Amino acid sequence: MEQGCEKMKVEGTDWFYTPEVKKHFMTPVKFLKDEKEIKKFNGHGKVGNMKCGDMMEMWIKVEKDKIKDVRWRTFGCASAIASTSMLAEMLTEKGGMTLDKANKLSGKDIMDRLGGLPAIKIHCSVLGDQALREAINDYENKKGK
């Protein structure tokens, strides 16, 4: 068991995370299910290191300076999955988030929407927003910005 998780029960109905984290872990939104979907996106970001086991990829579809759609996939823990699922929801709600606003999102913004994460898992919440920044950079490079 990871350091700091000594009180976590792995059986029964106890859950180490908030209900919002559980919802996004169990039913993640905007998860890439089909490789054929990739061609409709115009920005891609990939961060992490397979040697340590955490890897995140994100694809964004930008139209008129707004992120209209997102797909992602990860090799990571429940916190990484839930955080990126929440990020995808945040980016696409209300008709899509502007690139400027998306670039200003932080791991704290995501954790706040999730109702928090255990201190030992906070580092997992940054994978999504790092992949997002890479995807935005990729999009802007393709557009010559």
C-alpha cells in the first residue's frame, strides 16, 4: 500500500475519494475509445514517463479559438483518470472554453471541481493540464502562432 494510504480499506463500501472523483473514475468522460477519432482533432499533447508508469495523452478540437471537443487516455491511477475526465468536462461545457482560459487552468482548479484529492495524490492531477498545454502548443504551432 502507498505511503499515506494506511487507513484506506480496499474491501467493502469505503472509498478513499470524494463522490465526484469516484464518478469520474468509474465513468470517465471524453476518454479516447477509438483510434479513428484522432483524425478529427487539431491539437495533441503527450506528457509523462512510462518508466514511472504515468503517461497522459490529450487531443483537442479547436474552432474559433474555443476547445469544442477533447479526447484523452492515460496510464495512471484513479486520481489521474478522474482529474483528466473532470478537465475534459470543464473544457467542453457551455459550448467550449477559450484557449486563453484553458491555458490558465491549474491542477487546483480541477481538484476544486472534484471536491479535493488526498495529499499524496495531488501530483496526479497535473498530468491532464500538462497534456492540455502541450495540445494547445501543438495546435498553435500548426497555426503558426
